[in-house]
Amino acid sequence: MNRAAWVSEEVAASPLAVQGLTVSYDHRPVVYSVDFVTPPGSMTAIVGPNGAGKSTLLKAAMGITRRLTGDVRVFGRPIEEMSRHIAYVPQRNSIDWDFPATVIDVVAMGLFRNLRWWQFTRRRHREQAMESLARVGMEAFAERQIGQLSGGQQQRVFLARALTQEAELTILDEPFAGVDAATEKAIVEVLKRLREEGRTLLCVHHDLATVRDYFDHVLLLNVRRIAAGPVEEVFTERNLQATYGGRLSTVQLTRLVGDPVAAAQRSE
């Protein structure tokens, strides 16, 4: 299929769509020929084993990592023209937490790419940043140096930075990794409120046990796309075994998909 034909009504409505995306390291594909269309207004998990290419897929789509092949569209247009429509929350281990910036400074950075230098009004933008901090319960830490926070607090701050961008799509790379249960619950509540407002959320996620509770769509990935669609249709025993190479036990699968007979019927 050529690129012009690929930009269908579905792709034109999607906050992020990829076609034929391949990434190779040392001549070895780590993501191979992946097609995926993110449903607008959804909360989608990207799920797969370690080394499946989950984070690489997103970084390549956004241009952070070089893609060998593939077309990436945001609402039907090349992503290079539409990056302002995307907010990104990276993995915590990719950030220099010793950088001398306060919490309010980090959150305000989310506003800069939409402003010209002469438009900057410190008081108004500080108020916007404080509103975003309040949404994640971190307004009391506004003047704290970012490195002095706990892991869960840091994750909330970077979510607040994404909120200030008011982007149609927010991409989060393992937002729940290394955070406590209270922080995870708080983040999920914020994300679900964003979805209710019509925003789209796309998350790399590692905890299979919470996929059904947190997400309405899922992309199962293991270098290649295994399956994608609504959780109730795609998160099945057959697809999970294909994604994880048969490494999940019967007990694990029963906990994840429920009754084995019903799960088998869903996967047919």
C-alpha cells in the first residue's frame, strides 16, 4: 500500500498512526514492520515482554530514535509537522535528576514550545503550571529542587508538565515503574480524567494484572505486532501466549483473562 492510500479516514482521525515501522540495532531488527492506529479518545497500553521493542516503537515514532523504515502520521499529517499535538512523559531513568531546576520550572517547560520569546509572561505561565501541579497533587512542592523528590513525586511532576501542553495525545513510557501504590492510583485517576475530556493516552505498560482495570485498548508487541484492539477482544489467552512465547502459566492466564473456557471463546 502506498503512503497516499494509507491515509484513510481512520488514520486521518488518529492522534498517532504508524505503518511499516522498523528499527534495527547492529543490523538486528528490534521493531519489525509494525502497523498501528491509535484510536482517538482511548487509553491504550503497549504490552510485551522485556526486549519486545515497546519503548523503541514510541521513540522511533516520535523521532527520538532513528527508524529504518516506516511512516508516522498525526491526524493524517506527517509527525514532523504535528509534534506540538503530542506530550511525552519519558522513563524516569532517562532523566538527569541532578539538573538544578525547581518543580515549577520543570512543569513550566511544557509551555515553552508553544510560545515566542516575546509572549512569555512569567506570572500567567506560573499560574498555568501551578494548576497542572494541583491536578497531580504536587502544588506544595513547587519550589523544591526536582532531584529532592521521591520517584513517585518526580513522576507526578513530569505528568504535570505534560498536562500544561494540553496536547491531544499524551505518550507515557512506563509511568508506573518504581512508584508506590498511592502514586499509581493518583496517576491512573488523572489519566482517566484526561480520557473523559477527549484526550488520547498511549502508555508502555508492564503489569499484565492491571491492563483490564486501567485501559480500554491494547497493543500486544513482541518485535512484531501480535494483536491490537479493545482489551475485551484482544487481551486473550491465545494472544498473550503468542506475545510471551508460551511463557505464561495456566494459573497466570486464568488470573489475567478469567475463566479459561470464556477466554478461549473470546480468542476464536
